[in-house]
Amino acid sequence: MTTEVRKQAFYTEKLENGDDTAKNFDDDGRAKRTGTLLTASAHIITAVIGSGVLSLAWAIAQLGWVTGTTVLIIFSVITYFTSTLLADSYRSPDPVSGKRNYTYMDVVRSHLGGYKVQLCGIAQYGNLIGVTIGYTITASISMVAVKRSNCFHDKGTQDHKLCSDSSYPFMSVFAIIQIILSQIPNFHKLSWLSILAAVMSFAYSSIGLGLSIAKVAGAGPHPRTTLTGTTVGVDVTGSEKIWRTFQSIGDIAFAYNYSTVLIEIQDTLRSPPSENKVMKKASLAGVSTTTMFYMLCGCIGYAAFGNKAPGNFLTGFGFYEPFWLIDFANVCIAVHLIGAYQVFAQPIFGFVESTCSKRWPESQFIAAEQAIPVPFCGVLHVNFFRMVWRTAYVIITSVIAMLLPFFNDFLGLIGAASFYPLTVYFPIEMYLARAKIPKFSFTWVWLKILSWVCLIVSIVAAAGSIEGLITDLKTYKPFKNAED
């Protein structure tokens, strides 16, 4: 008998016997979930408004006013639509009263089965690992930017080499913080961190937006912007225009990346009301809020910097003054990414620990919780397997981040590689299977067209990002700044 079956039997027995303690458990025998629309929205905003927002001015500079804003809106609509399909897949076969699925892989196993479960696992966990690596890079760049901003304020901005500094020590600091936070047992205990991170994301986005507005409204010549973005022969060569266009599409795709953790977020929600209804409202709130910020930051950032917009307009020093405000914004970025790292890492931790528990159910090293008294804090329950495994994971991802200090290209590749399978393909395929949509019917045809179009977009975006990585590798010098 599996652990889940034992929990269900335990819950059913208490319920039948009229035991009041059954109220402390959900219908699957697990402890009562406490998540709400607020906490789910905070998780989504923490996952979505991340380092991607900082590259949107650059992305719109490559695409121009027309294509840039259109692509942003299209990705937001597609993401929201497919997230509603995915939310209805949390329970099966009925979206309200069916059996719970705790992970994305469980959802695919219940609705599709076969080799697609393994493909989903590779796509999801490969993406989550990539995101944690990317956030390590971005957080360290923000930490370095604080030090460099103070240096520029003291020594001037004429020679950037005077304020050069390595990002590796800051990656180590970020790793130490993550090792501590990784001991948070599961997603259900992350609400406070997600709310804090969401506040930080609004703070630094608002600061960037405010500085951009001030630059646009200020006196002096304004940078050149065009309907079609960077101009061949003036800003870029013909080949650069093509590759950067592809890469910017990947950056925008990454900016809406949260389908990888949607099921895990939904699994934190209490019911009633039904989880799928709350998740759809949270998705609407999260996606609409982030789209508003993306349009403002991307468009006004482009108006401020024109076709020469930096890849990251806060850490790329599109602004130098007021230095204290830029410092505060970069601190907010780092704090937000500390929380966002955990949002994306917790599904990885849960998957590995669940797999090991099933493989070695009698192992005390894996299952036992040790009570350790902590002065002034009460008793801390420690699982040694969790401590060792999660610490090792943080260290390994940090080392990889030190070897791949490329910002825009790395984000674009992650977005392009994960957007199609996790945000589009699986939600659509599961809906077609669950609703038993007949082949070649109108609904089947237009959903398939949407799926194929998104596949093409993902392929060209991945090509652009790979080309950018190859270019960076040719000029890469180890032990230099991550942003150089």
C-alpha cells in the first residue's frame, strides 16, 4: 500500500467515525491546504515578473513599436488561455471532484500517459533547473551593480574598467542564502517569501519605470525609435537584425514563464471554492498585472533608450543617478530573485524527495525528521536527506552559473525551449483528450494551428538564442564580469 493510499484510508476512516480531527485533512488525507487567491496570485507574480522584465526594453528595441507590443500581447493571451486549460487538469477525470494530481507529470500521466509523461518530466525539470541557474546569474549581476553604482558615483562614468568587479563572490553569497532557504520543507510554506518577492518585483519595476519616464520627459535630444526597431545599416547588420529578432521573441516568451509551477501552486489552494476556479482567477490577476507592467517598462524603456536600449536597463547602467535609488532597485531585484529561486526550485526538491521516498520507504536517512532545539526559536525539525540533497543542488547550480555568465541569450534559450511544450502543447493535448474533441472539428483544427504556430515561434527563438550564445562563447574570457 502506497503512502497516498494509506493517507486516504486514514482520512476516510476518521470521517466515517465522526472524528473532528478529519477537518484538519483534505480529501486526499494530506494536511489541510490553506492557499488563497492572494497567495496564488503572489506565487504567479513572483514567478512571472522576474529578470525577464529587465530585458523587455531591449527586446522591443529589436522588434519595434508595432511588432514588439503585438508579440507581448499575443504571448500574454496565449499564456492565460492555456493556463486555464491546465488549471482544469489538476483533478481528473472531473476538474472539480476528481482525483488530485500533485505535479505537472502527474497531470500528464492522468490525461495522456505513455512516453509523453517522460517528455513532460524532461521539459519541466530541465526548464526549472535552467531557471534557477539563470536567476543565480541575474541576482549576482544585481549585487555587483550596487557596488559598481557607488563606484561610478565616486569616480565618474568615463572609464567603466575602474569600477570592474567579479560577480563570483556574489554568486557565492546568493548560494549561501539559498542553502538556508532551501530547508523550507515544501511549497505550502513559501507564501510569506512569495509575497515579499512580489512586493520587491513591483518596487524595482516601478523604479525602472519612473526613471524611464523622467528620462523621456527630460530636456535634451531623445534617442531614435522606429516602428520596426533597430535599423539595418544604422544600428545592426542584416544578420544581426534577424538573430536578435529571434532572440527577443525568446526573451518575451521567458517573461511569461510560470506554467512549470502552475500545478504545484494550485496544489496549495484550499477548497471550497474549487481549486480550478480560484486558479483561473489568480492566473487572470497575475497575467494581466504583469502584462501591464511589461507594456509600461518595455515601451517606456524603449522610448527612453531607443534602439540602443541595454539588455538590462538597471544593471546595464542605462541610468547612473540617483545612485542610491538605483542601488535600492538592484537590492529589490536580488531579494525578489531569492524568493523566485525557491518558487522554481521547490518542485525539483519535491520530485526528487518523493521519488526517493517511494524507492527506499524504510530508509531513516530519507524519511526521519530530527527535532533540534534552537534557542529562542523553539524546535526545528530537520531531515538530513533534505539538507544534504538540497545543499548539493544549490552548489551545483551555482557552479554552472559561474561557467555560463550570459544574460540575454541564456534567458531567451530557456524561454524558447520551454514555452512550447509546457505552456502550449501539453495543456492543449490534455484538453483535447479530456473533452474528447473530435478530430478535424473546428475546435480541434484551431487548437492544432495555435500549437503549430507556437512551435515555429519557439524554434526560431531558440535559434536566435543559440546564435547569441555561440557569439558570446567566441569572445568569452573566464573570470570576468557576468555582464561584460
